[in-house]
Amino acid sequence: MLAGGGIAAAAGSTYLIHPGDQLSVSVYGETALTQNVTVLPDGSVNLPLAGKLRVAGYSTDAASKRLAQALAPFIRRPLVTIEVASEGQINALVLGDVKTPGKYALRGNAHLSDAIAAAGGLDSSMIGELPVARVQTDGGVVRTVSMQSLLRDGDESLDVALADNSVVYVQSRATFAIEVVGAVDHPGPVQLHDGDRLSIAIAKVGNSATAQSDLSHVFVTRDASGRTATTEVDMYKALEHGDLAGDPKLQQGDVVFVPQAKKPGQSSSSIFNFIRLILGF
């Protein structure tokens, strides 16, 4: 008899195991094989006799059967039970036209709607059609999802499953223009959408190693009520710790200056690769 239980059993064994989940593994009559294990980032667990076994993406029932098959050469008719003792978490970066953009820790089987909810929902007016979202999921695949169809029309097939370090970008219909100058790949005018922050602008103009951008000292100049004010921000702090003070929302007419890095290796940040991916660059 092979079974799965715990959290998954309460949901009719429909829960799919994710990296970061803690599993309770029990092999009847084999106390040395009964233990708690954590699913590794690659979706596998390391177990005595069975070795490395992939369990992510399987239900607890299916994972139990896989482990039983792996143990069959060593144990006669192994009776295996796998339960999800606690769900792991994934991180998702939510940008664009949402109320509180930032980096959020979500449950392991989170979907696009969960990320939008964590960011406080859409920042757009509820009048008219809702914007689209671009979602970078597992394997770097980017999907474009109509928020109108998902949130208003209830099309659950569009509720994309997220992976760890997924990026979600909600693109507003309204646009405005700024200018980015300095050590970037393509300085000049940049078209942005309402809700876009500095990280989106930097991703659009590019910050390759050749540009040698110093993202720890980026300057944003804004003309407000006839008075010009310049603010220095630390993009590294913003992207590493989710500090929105280092990733300000931009406005029409802003001028962004990116200085050149004084030391090699200060210029690039992998998060911009994800952002450029979801923007289609």
C-alpha cells in the first residue's frame, strides 16, 4: 500500500511538491530510512539507498511510488509514505502598475494572482480594460497575460504558476518620457509606462559590462513646481533587499544620470537580465 498525506492529503493529494518543501518520509519497518528532508533547489532529495531522487512537480502519492520503486532493489515490497510537513517559499519580484512593487516571499505553489495580491493589487483605475502582465517563469519562459481576462473575466487558465525568483511586470496603458544619460548602453530618451520605476528605465537602456555603470550611485533629477531637485539612489540596495527607496517611481521629464563605475565588476546586476527578458529586450 503506497500513500501520501499531510498537507497534500487535506487537499485531495493535488498539491505538487516544490523546491524548499520539507517532506516527512516514512518507510514501514525501516527506521533508518524514516526522516525529514528538504527538497533542494533542483527539485530533488537525497535519501539513503535511493540516492538522489527528483520529487518536485509530483504529488505526494506519485513521489511515494517513485521512492518505493527506487528502494525495491534493496527492500522487499517497501511501504512508503511521503507527507509535506511544511511548504517552502519562493521569491517573486513584482514591478510596474501595482500599488506596492517589490520583492515578495510567496508560498511554494504560488501563481500570478498571488504575486499581484502580495503587491497590493493593481494601481490602475478600475474604469476601462485592465492592463497586461508579463511574467518570467521557470526556465526563463516569458508569458503575456491579460489582467482583464484573469481578474475580471475569471479565466483561471491564465493564472501562471511562478518559480523561485520569477519577475512579474504589470504594464500600464498610459506612457510618459524620461531621459537617461551617462554610463549605459543606449543613453537618450526612454518611453515608460505609468508605475514604472528606475529599474525598468535602467533595464531598457542597458547596463552591460562594457557600459561600466555604477548602480550604487544613480542620480534622478526632477523639476517639480519650477524647482529642480536631484536625488541619489542605490540600485544595488534596492534590488538586493527590495528597498523601494532605491528604486523610485519615475515621472514625465525626469532625467537619470548613471556614473561610470570606479572599480571593475560594479556595473552589472543579474536582476536586470530578468527585467530585460520580460520587457522583450
